[in-house]
Amino acid sequence: MIIPSGTRIWLVAGVTDMRRGFDGLAALVQQTLGANPFGGQVFLFRGRRGDLVKLLWWDGDGLCLFAKRLERGRFIWPQATEGSLHLTAAQLSMLLEGIDWRRPQRSWVPQHAA
């Protein structure tokens, strides 16, 4: 996934029901954040356990839904329970790699291959 330069990235605070798909997440963006899910921005959601995130993005032709699950560790998320937080592309990249984007360090490093 290559996000165009200048795209706004929003981390949605709180816990999201990860059973939601395209329509459910788009509705959440509209109703809870008051934002347009079809405006080309990226919206990032995290589930209760913290090991799964979903990204919703309108690429100009349709909605894209990406998911990532960490095998170990948790995605670093703000303590706020509602609202959203703007991230830079670098912060998003670190978050998706399991790095604390607030203080860049890996949250877990593999020790054994098998």
C-alpha cells in the first residue's frame, strides 16, 4: 500500500469492533468522527486485544480495507477513548511495525525462528 504524499492519516481513539467491514467502518467515520470516509484520508482502527488494526482508505476508485495482526506484542494506542489523532506517514509506518511511534523503539524483537 502506497499512500500518496499529503494524505491525512487519522488514528481513531478507543476500541473498535473488528468484525466491522467496509460499510461499518465508513459509517463509524461519518457518525462518530463527523468525517467523510470518501475524502481520500486514511482512518486507522484497533481492536480490544490490541494485536489487530484495520485501515480504511478511499483511493479515488473505491474503499480499501487493510488489516494487520501482530503475532506478538500490541499496537501502541493513545489512552483516549473517543475522538481521533492525526499521524504522520512516518508515525503510521512505525505503528504498523510494532514500534512505539511516540518514542521510536520496537515493542518486541523475535528471539527464535522456530
